[in-house]
Amino acid sequence: MVYVEAFARQKRFVLHSFSEAEKEGFLIRDFPIQGRSQGSDLYSYFYKNLSYMSTLKGKVAYITGGSKGIGLAIAQSMLKEGMSVAISARSEEALRNAEQQLNAPERVMTIVSDVTRPQDELNAVAKIMERWGQLDVLIANAGVGHFAAVDQLSLEQWNQMIDTNLSGVFHSLRASLDSLKKSKGYFISIASLAGTNFFASGSGYNATKFGLVGFTQAAMLDLRQYDVKVSTIMPGSVATYFNNNEPSSKDAWKIQPEDIGQMVIDLLMMPQRTLPSKIEVRPSRPDLK
Ligand SMILES: NC(=O)c1ccc[n+]([C@@H]2O[C@H](COP(=O)([O-])OP(=O)(O)OC[C@H]3O[C@@H](n4cnc5c(N)ncnc54)[C@H](OP(=O)(O)O)[C@@H]3O)[C@@H](O)[C@H]2O)c1
């Protein structure tokens, strides 16, 4: 074994060997130095080559709104990387369909949970901890949209968007915080370009997504003190079931849900030292009408 002394500053411990480093999930790529080495060269080489989660195998994620669309695609991407994934939604039937599609019973868990209910989210995380004993990644994805001019928007529509897209994310994060601090994990919210660009008939949805971007960025400043990474992804049009859409060939110009899945994996694999905290993502070419 080649002994190294490398100070993984952000993880606040000292690593003494490659095997110890690997146990902690660090990847040392093509380490060229043989034998005992010391000093800052070794440190800087090691540190430069740290990957945040160099292998995702065995990590556990919780994805709210994971029965369809973006959430389901993120689950698929994570499973390919060897992760275990809990997905939640309100409809049990949709969860059963998703479970079949994911086709990995030993690494998939479905949970009926409504993010608007704080106790549902506490129960969901308790179930994950009971089964897998850890939670490394929370994807707060569940969301709804109602689009109407402000004088047409009903109180019910307003409340549902605020309760789901904004308060719901707080409920999910609050339920996950202890576990994420323990795992030095990652919290990602799925906001929207509607969280930075306002548009007619978007007052309620804009309010929730602007709020969510602010919430997530402030949470990032708080949680990085605990080595918990936080990002918000702000997609433009994605080919999903959102707002009663039925995905089809007419959606080919849109971002495909698996592209957001890939983006999440890229974020998880980003070197520990770097945090893309707010990511805008849009179709390369808008729909040609
Ligand atoms: N599609 C787009 O163009 C687009 C663009 C930017 C951002 N987004 C955001 O992306 C996120 C995912 O949307 P999507 O496009 O994938 O839509 P989708 O295909 O309609 O999927 C939405 C998911 O959220 C779940 N959900 C809704 N309300 C819930 C609640 N109260 N508790 C738990 N789960 C709930 C749904 O299941 P149940 O109905 O069974 O609960 C479903 O699994 C949303 O936050 C949306 O605002 C979408």
C-alpha cells in the first residue's frame, strides 16, 4: 500500500492511505507518486483530484414527485449509477407504474406522501432511514402549475402552488436535514426559469418559483457550513406531464427529462471544492411556431 498523508480540508479529516481515501468515497485518479511522500505537492495533487462523490454506488436518494416526468428520469439516472432511490407522490397507482418501469426492486422504494403535509414528509424520511439507514441526496422536485391571469386565478390554485412548490420543499428539507448533515449530502431543488423570468398568466407560479430560488440559495449559505451541498436547477420547457401535457413527438424540441437526470449526476460528481449553486437550463432552440 502506498501511504499518503492528504488533508481533505473540506471533509475535515486526515486521510492516511489510498484505501482509507477510497472508503470515504474519494477517487484518486492515476495518482503518479509512488512511495511515501509529504508536503504541499502531495496535498495539492490529492486535493485537485478529489471528486465529491466519486462513486455514487450505494448512495441513497429521496426524490419527491418521482412517479413521473423529471423526478422519474432522475431516479432512472441514479439507478444506473448504482444508487438506491426512494420516490414519492400522492398517487399510489402512478408510483406502482413507476416502480415497474424502474425494475430494480431491491434498490427502489415507493412512498405515498403529499409534500404539502409536513408529517407525510417526516414519515417518508423515517421509512428511508429504517430501510437503508442513510440519506445522501434529497431532490425536492414535486410541483404543480396553474396558469391564469391574476384576476382569474382562484384561491385554491394559488394555495395549491404555494403549499406544494414552496412550503412543500421546506417540509421535505426539514424532514431530511439531520440525515443530510450526517451524510454530508446534497440537496437539490427543481425550480424553473419561471423563478427568474416572469410572464403573463404566471403570477402564482412565478411567485412560487422566485420564492423557491431564494429559499434554496439562502439554504445553501446555511448548509454549506455542514458540508451539505445545495443547488437549484431552473429548467425551461421539459417534455413531461406538467400542466396536463401528454409528452409526444411535438415535444421533441424541449429538454428531455433524462437530460435533467444527467445534470443531477454531473452535480453529484462535481469535485468537492466546487458548487454550481444555481443552474439555468433551456432548450437549445425554442419551438419554431
Ligand atoms: N415540465 C416543465 O416544463 C418544467 C419546467 C421547469 C420546471 N419544472 C418543475 O419540475 C418539477 C417536476 O415537474 P414535471 O415537469 O416532472 O411534472 P409532472 O410530469 O407533472 O410530474 C410531477 C410529479 O410531482 C408529483 N406531485 C405533484 N404534487 C405533489 C404533492 N403535493 N406531493 C407529492 N408529489 C406531488 C406528481 O405525482 P402526484 O400527482 O401523484 O402527486 C408527479 O410525480 C416541478 O416542480 C415543476 O414545477 C417543470
